[in-house]
Amino acid sequence: MSIVLETTELHVSYGPIRALRGISLSVEQGETVAIVGANGAGKTTLMHALSGVLPIASGAARFLGHDIRTAAAHTLARSGMLHIPEGRGTLQNMRVEENLRLAWEIRPTQTGFEDAIQVVFERFPRLAERREQLAGNLSGGEQQMLAIGRALINRPTLLLVDEPSMGLSPLFAQEVFQVLAELRDSGMTILLVEQNVRSALSLAHRAYVLSHGAFTASGEAAAMAEDPAVVAGYLGHRKATSVGMTP
């Protein structure tokens, strides 16, 4: 499989503070990779750097041949990198349909917007019911559905998902992870940051542990879920449960 995203010795700073130190990772086509770690470890900073939102101080980062250090965020988006940020990233004062249309316009389909939006509505019937509603009036779970719907309509080559379960009820979080599992099984390439380590390791093929801006461990997600150090640090001494994982 070809490598979609790769970084080597990536460093990101906030003034004198080194937020990320020597980050090297890779994501192959069709792979789901999770980045787990405590709050403040630098997970969201890494996602912002990879999507072109934050400047990279040193090191290399490439997405499908694009040098992330010099490429504009909109160039990366048009090339197929879609970032669902922490907090959903929906446009609160625009209707559900308008949010989806803006996402579609980044990478229009030949069949047209109405055909594309039906794919989203088939997966999320609640969004169809709220087509004319302002995004800001949706519940937290519905806003996350809309954020994922924007990703679906955009047909990403690489989906960056930052804390998809944050602020959601257990029921909505389970539904969101089920959709992510379906996207994974369809062959979509996903890089996931998630506070619920159990769910993240259940979803991913591989994972990295981030601590104080540096990776401290990496490997197959299933094996990491059984690793005593990871279990003790993040899983509360309990085994991970699966989230729609296929063999």
C-alpha cells in the first residue's frame, strides 16, 4: 500500500514552548491510525500542524507528495485532506444543507450536489429531517453527524478526526464510532485523535501514544490494548472492547 501521510522529526512550537518534539509517523492508504494520550499531550496541536493550520518549526511532513510545511490549508483540503476539528467545525449560523453544500463545493462530484447529499442523508436520516435547520441549533451529537457528513460529501483521501466523542452522550458517541468503523471498513484512510482510548484502539489498525509532545510507544492497536503499560495508564486495567471491528 502507498503512504498517504508521513512525517519525520516534526517539531512545532508556541513561542519558546516546544509543543511537539520529533514526531515521526506514517499512515498508509486504507489504514486507520489512532493517536492517544492524556489531555495536553499535544494531540490537537499535531492535527492542526498536519492540516496546515499551525506552522511547522522543523522536520518534514508530506501528504500525497505535497509538502505540508509550504502548502496552504485550502490546497491540502482540495487535494483530499479533510480535518474534522475538535468542536466539530460546522458553521453555526448556516443551515445543515448549506454546510453540506460548502463541503461539496471543495471537491464537486460530476453527478451533482443533490445526488451527493442523498448519500449523507441515507447514513444520517436525522440530518435529512433537519435539512433547513441552523447547525447551531443541533444537539452536540447531531453536529458531529453533520461534521462527518461534510467529510462524506467531500470524499476525502485522508480524514483527520479530532476528539469525535468529546461532549457527546454515550449513545451518540457509540453511533459516531459505528459510522467511523463503517468508513474504516469501506477503505477510507483515517487519522484519529480521541480521548476515549478504549474506543480509539478498538477502531484503529495501528496507534501511537503521545506524551508531553513526543511519541512514547507505537504498534498494532490490538496489541497495545493488551499492553500492561497502556492498560495501566489509559484503560483502567480493563481490556478494550471492539467497535464494529472486522477481522
